[in-house]
Amino acid sequence: MLTTKQISELLRVSEETVRRWIRTGELHAEQDGKGYLVDELALKRLVDEKSQIPGTAMNKILPIINDMFGPEAAKFAKSNLFDPLRQSMDQAVPNQETNSESIAEELTQLKRKKRRLELEHELKLLEIEEKIARLEQRMKQI
């Protein structure tokens, strides 16, 4: 079981983001006093759902786990957290049609999704840059 703080550090998101996922039902958690505890399997499901390409979340998360907790933790996470989830997801995914029209449609959708995410990311960066500029201006006035 992981705390919201551990998850936020692991995924490099704010604790508020983790709590929002819990409130909206995206991440299943159990109340522990004033905080929450999250099962590793529930976290793996969320990470894989949020990943653009199912099954690749592991490739993004393992280096972070390695940096934060060391190679043994990354090895443990891979074998105990990600591999069972990947296997269950691989079994659950039905075979898709492989005709050129369906592939072209899926490709178009993915490109649109990628561009939308890029724009959202740029917008967030601009918001942060504006805050930095305002704070720097205030520092000059002091």
C-alpha cells in the first residue's frame, strides 16, 4: 500500500493531483485516518490508463523508481507491479481489425490526441512562465 505522498513522488505529480484522482474515482484508495492508502495494482491500472500507449507506462516509471529508490526497487516494481498488469491487459485486449481504413482512422485519432496534449503542455508552461515573471517583478520591487 502506498500513500498519496509516495505516489506523487513516484509519478512526479502533486499530492493534490493524486487526491483528485481518488476523489474522481480514477484511483481506488482506502481512507487511513486523514490520508489515503492505495493498492499497487490500482496504481498500475491508473498509470497504464493515463499512458498514451498501454503497456509503455512501465518504461517511463521504472527509471524514476530506479533514481529514487535504487535498482533493487526498480527490479521489484517491474517483476511484482508491472509484469502481472501487462499480462492481464494483453489478455484483455481483443484482436483489432487490421484493414487500412481502421488503421488510418486510429492513426489520425492518435495524432490529434498527441497535438492536443502538446498544446495543453505548452499552455501550462506559459502559465508557469507568467507566474515566474510576476514573482521576479515583485522581487525587483522589494
